[in-house]
Amino acid sequence: MTTAQITVLAGDYIGPEIMAAGLKVLAAVAENQNFDYDLHEMPFGGAGVDQEGDPLPAETLKSAQESDAVLLAAIGGPKWDGAPKTPEKGLLAIRKALNLFANIRPTYISPAMQQYSPIKNEKPVDFVIVRELTSGVYFGTPRETTADYALDTMRYTNEEIERITRVGFEMAMKRRKHVTLVDKANVLDTSKLWRKIVAQIATEYPEVTYDQSYVDAASMKIIADPGQFDVILTENLFGDILSDEAAQITGSLGTIPSMSRGTNGPSLYEPIHGSAPDIAGKGIADPLSMVKSVAMMLANSFDRQDLSDQIMASVNKTIEDQIVTPDLGGHANTAEVTAAIIKNIQESR
Ligand code: NAD
Ligand code: IPM
Ligand code: MN
């Protein structure tokens, strides 16, 4: 067994708090399980700006490229508002450099979580957002600001749409075989191109039912009838917005992990939320998003579904026992939730 190489990017504000929790759970679940790993903790985001003058220092990128997986907590915050190099630029740069074009953001309301959901769910809620991550308006050029106007460009090539569409349909084949393309094809040319290409690729997957929704209506359906979705396939900006909305119907943004992957090379695992400056330093950040990102990493980058399942079962038991942070209405702090998860892992052995 080779030793897994993991680059660790703790980032800013609550980033280091939840990363510490995630790494403690990793250590607990790996103990005596024939999973050896090395951690490479590197500056990134605001911490990269402060230490190296760059949100993605060259050494950090090199470490990520040479690793088997990257764990990221969260970056950004008011400290770097208006800075010439923002933490967010580092995040976009690492996604681009590692070619992480597919971002998988799950929305699953487990029986244990249902009590925290702000909506009444008649059908089970279990869908994934497959978000295109390295193109669209985040990266399109020209991009400029003058005295009179600012310009962003939403641009997609056929190839960029094709490859993310295949990720979405392959994922649907392993799930309930339903894909919903979310777009704004009643207005945007890029969305019209998505519809054309996705419809072509859909014919290669006759077992998968395929439909479309405009993004405004989709944002309503996520609240009104989230049980209808299996795979939501969408472009970069819509996926960003809809994934925070989808997170909240599970109870809290602070519980949702994600995976970002390319065709080869390391994948990156991170909570979908940001650095939560409003609660940083209070010790009350919800660690579940980070802990579940560790579980996603074990299953997807290291073929250790067994360890991933142990983490998820222990998380669920912790939720059932109502040991949760204030974002879920609880009174536990980050350390107490983390300790409960670790105790559940140990007791399950
Ligand atoms: P945010 O996601 O940081 O916070 C939104 C709200 O959710 C806040 O009230 C926060 O306290 C709460 N929240 C988020 N995560 C939580 C957790 N684990 N536990 C408990 N509560 C949690 O969004 P924001 O405030 O708009 O952005 C703050 C900074 O984070 C910005 O600089 C933004 O650019 C950055 N950001 C980074 C990432 C990333 O690193 N991937 C993602 C989103 C935003
Ligand atoms: C996310 C974040 C990032 C994004 C920001 C911080 C650049 O909101 O990962 O969801 O918009 O992709
Ligand atoms: Mn976001």
C-alpha cells in the first residue's frame, strides 16, 4: 500500500477551525485500517496573500499537483476586501490549474436531518448538483472595468459543455437515472448551446430521462418540490447560486461537502460554503461540511468507501443524538460535535 499524499489548504476565518475537525476525524477513521497518509499543509487564499503575497503560491500549487487529493476548508473575507490579489482569485486559479471542471454538490436530507429542514418534504430529497466549474462568466474574456462600464463575458465552448454533460449523465446512471438541465435558454445564447449539446448527448443514454428547467423556475422548485430532482446539470454561476439554496433546505449551509474533479490528476474536496467571518473565532462553526468532504475524498480518491461509510454513519448518529452546532439550532460547539463523531467511529469498531 502506498502512502496517500494529501495537500491541506486550511484557508481563512473558520477555515482552520473546521479543517482541524476534519483532520481529527480522518486520523480517527484511519487508525489501524491500513490507510496511511501524509499531510502537506500549505498557505492558500488570504493566508497565501499574507504569507507569500499570492493567494495561490507556486509551492502550494506544486504540492497540490503532486498530491493524490486536495482538502480545502474555506478562503476569503473582509480582511482582503479591495486587495489587488484576492483570496477568491486563488480559488479560481487552483480550479483552473488542476482542470477541475466538474463540481459535485450533493443535497441529501437523511432521516436524521429531516427535523432540521425548513421545508416539509413529501418525497425523499436526494439530488446532486453537477456544476461546471472552470468556464462560463467566471472565466470568460473580455473582462474589463472602465470609468463608464464594467464587462464580464459568459462564454462556453462545445467541448466544455460536452465533458461536464457526460459527468452528469454518468452520475445519473449510478443513481435514479434522471437529469435536469438548468439554464436560461429563453434569454442566453450560451444556454441555447447547452440545450443543443445536452440533447445530443442524452440520446447516448436512453435509460436516463432528461428534462430542462429555466433557472428562475428551478430555484422555486428546489423549495417547492425538491424530491423531483436527481441530477441537476448546470453552468458555473447558476450552480454556485442554486447549491447554496439547496444546502439550506437540508437545514444548514454548514453541512454540505463537495468534490471537484477533472479527467485525471488530483480531485479537490471542500465545503460549499465560505469562510463565515461572522462566526470565526467563536468555536461554533459547523464541522459537518468539512468532515463529509473528508468522507467524499476517502470514497472517491482512495477507493475507501468503507471508511467513508463509517464517517457518514457516525455523522448521522451525532445528528440523531442532536449534538449539533447553532446553525442547526443546537448548543454544541465545533469541538464537541467533532468529539462525538470520533467517539461514534470508535464505538462502531
Ligand atoms: P459564507 O458561506 O462564508 O457564510 C454565509 C452564512 O453561512 C454566514 O452567516 C455563515 O456564518 C454561515 N456559515 C457558513 N458556513 C458555516 C459553517 N460551517 N457553520 C456555521 N455557519 C456557517 O458566505 P459569505 O459570508 O457570503 O462569504 C464569506 C467569505 O467566504 C467571502 O470572502 C467569500 O468570497 C468566501 N467564500 C469562499 C468559499 C470557498 O472557500 N470555497 C465559498 C463561498 C464563499
Ligand atoms: C463557491 C464560492 C466561490 C465560487 C467563490 C468564493 C469564488 O462561492 O465555491 O461556491 O463562486 O465558486
Ligand atoms: Mn458559492
